[in-house]
Amino acid sequence: MTPAFERLQKHLKQLPGLGYRSSERIALHLLVEKPGQLPALVLALEEAARAVRRCGRCGNLAESEYCAVCADDRRDRSVVCVVEHVPDLVAIERSGAYRGSYHVLHGKLSPIHGVGPDDLNLAALRARIEAGEVAELILALSNDVEGEATCHYLTEHLPAVAAGRSLSVTRIGFGLPSGGGVLYADSVTLKSALEGRRNYQ
């Protein structure tokens, strides 16, 4: 392969979810099979790089000061769902089950990987709580060691920022997926399902 092709493949391989074969297939598709798509792709990337930024309030993707969720007056801004990444927000929105607002941390605490509180989008969340607009935080972080550590940090530090106002902190439930059986669930999922049980009415 040519040096230019190898450079393209190298950059594609750095994208999440793409390995050697996938990046090679995409590079060949763009350069050999569908070269007409390449200019439009380059233009779209350049436009997105110029226009897309983080929402000034929650950290979601936006093309103006605030994202579509934060700009929607019909949303309940007193309830804030805290997520790790933008795709988590998109997944919750897709469910149609939530009409509050969000806050995207852009990661979770991980001392092993050198991610501390200063590396997360916590200052903006702290400012929202100090302003008195938040009554409940819903922690929708992953059910692993780093996710639990992040939840613990938030519950230890953020309620104090509320300065005497009541701030409810809740955690999303974990358990068996819809249509899933106990037989095929891993031990962590079963433990979470048992701990999160509720009255059957």
C-alpha cells in the first residue's frame, strides 16, 4: 500500500471501535470503491469541527451556546441526569422516558488512567447546584468500579455545594434486561438486580 493510504488507515484505526481490518476496509471503500463520497465526508468533518462545541450548561453537543435539551423550556431543569458521555444521553433520550435535563461528565474517575476530578466536567455542575436550579441529581453512571467511585465522589462533594438547600441524589437501577433470563445473567447483574428489588404490587 502507498504511504498516504497507510497514514489514512493509521488515523482511522485510532477511532473507537475500529481495528486494523475495519480501518483498512473503510480506507479502501473511500479511496477505491466510492471515491466520490470522500469530498463530502471531508467537508462534513470540517464543518462539524467548526460548528460543534460543548453546551455551556450541560456539556452536550451544541452548535450555539446551549444544546437542544437545555434550550427547551418544556424540560424540567430542576432534575439533572448525570451521564458519563454524550452517547449515554442519546440512549436515554431515545427511550422517551425522561423529560428532565442532563449533565455530561465526559468520563469517570479513574486514578489508574490518571483521570481525577479536575479532568471531568464538574465545575459547571457545581455552578448549577450553587445557583439553586437543581433539586435532584440522577446518577446514570456505569455499574463498575470507576462508575461507583465517581458516584461516591459526587454524593460526598456536591450536596455540600447546595449550601443548606435540600438536594436529592438518586442512582438508576440495574438488573436484568427486558426479555432476559436469570440463567444467562452474570453475577454482577444478578447482585444489582437483587439489591435493587422493590415491592411487587
